[in-house]
Amino acid sequence: MSENNIIVVGIFVVDLAFVASKLPLPGETIIGDNYIIGPGGKGSNQSVAISRSGGKASLIARIGDDQFGEVGRNLYQKENVYTEGLIIAKGEKTGSAAISIDKNGMNSIIVVPGAASGLKKSMIDEKLHLFRKSSIMVTGFEVPLDIALYCLKKAKSEGLMTILNPAPYFDIDNTNFKLVDYLTPNEHEASSLTNIEIQNIDDARVAGRRICELGVGTSIITMGEKGVLCTTNSDDHDGLYIPSYKLKEKVIDTVGAGDAFNGAFATAISEDMGLEDALNFANKAASLSVRKSGAALSAPFREEINQVWFKDL
Ligand code: RIB
């Protein structure tokens, strides 16, 4: 493993996704059109997105020794994700996610982390040598919150750049934000964090400044088809706005689009791409991912991302 790895601390689950014309209301049963079973879990999806977009991904995740866990192990072998950080918990169940997807590709998700919720600080300590061989650490809030924060601290003390995808959203002590070089909330997570309702780019500008005031190095608010707003410090009044890439193909499934974005962004940063180029690269990856069903497996490959320039936008 080379020194320029991107270490991801996250979860792997098997996604059970059900497609119907609409999302069911509470108490309602509806007839769906299709179902898809495939690899998921934000951190795991991000590691695949890193590898497919040309980065060197190394994953720390805790899975069970069951059939779902085997899906993960096969995935990493096929996708060239480095697995020394994988922890196999004997007799425990790998997690799973129940996903509903409507005809516009919109989704709602319940994720049960299973064995991943047993990830402990001592286990991270045993894998610290993997941090030392990496230049970037990516994590999020699907792993236990104390573990995500511990990893941020360890990563900073080892001199790594940190990317925190605060999904699903949880409140954390504000002192932790100084450990975050890049915070990548979607508009809902950014609204929860700042108490600013984000409906448009101007709202995101205000929220981005507020996030930087908390101590984050760079705030990157992803807003789906509305694009991305990146703010680098609290005096950066306008921020950098990157519109989304509107590809000709129909939106099939938005599950994993944020993970494709985070993974490709980490790859770009590991290659020392400039911030604007990195955001464009990640934006293209996210746009491409919604053309396919599935979470991990909808992440585009480097060649596809590079070709977006030649498509009609
Ligand atoms: O970001 C999408 C992912 O969120 C899905 O793969 C699901 O498993 C949940 O973790």
C-alpha cells in the first residue's frame, strides 16, 4: 500500500431497495415495480467511488461473518479497495438498509448498521498504521459518533487531511469542527447544522459562512440538481458556486450520489487538483451516478468522469 492512500472509516451494509411510483405514506402499503439487492453503506460506497475514480482506497469497517459480509468482501476484491482495515465480527450480523425509491429517483432510507455499530476506539488504534500510510481520512456519522470524532482527532494528529460527510446528521460539540478540513453536508444536513433553511444558493452562501465560522476549513454544501456551494472561510462572502451537470439520460436512482461525490472529491484532493477542478470532478461523478440503480455500483469510473466534457449539458 502506498503512502498516498485515502483511508475511509465507515460502514458496509447490504441495501434492499424497492422501486415504486411513489414513496409509501405512514401506514400505507403500495405495489412496487422492482427491487434491487446490492452493496451499500456510505463509507463503503465512498471507498468504491474513490477506487473507481482513480484514487487508492483503504477501508476500515466492521462487518459480520455472514452472507451479507461476504458480499462486501467480494466487492472490495473486485473494486480494488484495500481491506487490511476490515474487521470481521464472528457470529454477528452485517447491517442492511431498507430503501424506497420513487419514479423520480427520490429515496428514503432506514439503515441498520449491524456489526458496524460495534466499532470501538481500540479497533481504530489497531489500524492506526493505515492512517500513517494515508494522506486523507474520510468519515461520516453512520459509524458510532464517538468513533467518527476519534478518527478525526487521530487523523489530524497524524497530519492527514480530513473530509467529514455529516450523514445522517447528528449534533456534535462545536469544538470538533476545527478537526475538519472539508465538511460535505447536503442541504438538509447544512440546514440542521446552521438553523438556516436552505432553499436556494443565497441561503447556502449564508450557511456556508456560518459553517466556516464553526472552524471548518472548507464547507461544501451539496444540493443535488441545484449544484454545490463551496465556502473557504468566514470572510468568503459569495463562496464558489458550481452548477450540477445535467446529463441527457433520465435520473434513475439518486441513492449513493452523495457518496460518489465524496469519493471522487477525495480522489481529486489526493491528486492535488485545485479546489474548483476537484469540485467539478466530484460533481460530474455524482451526476453520472444517478443514471444507474444501486449505491456502490452506480459510482462512475475515471474514464466516464473524464468524458463528461464531451456530452451535451
Ligand atoms: O448514501 C447511500 C447509502 O446510505 C445507502 O447505500 C445506504 O446503505 C445508506 O447507508
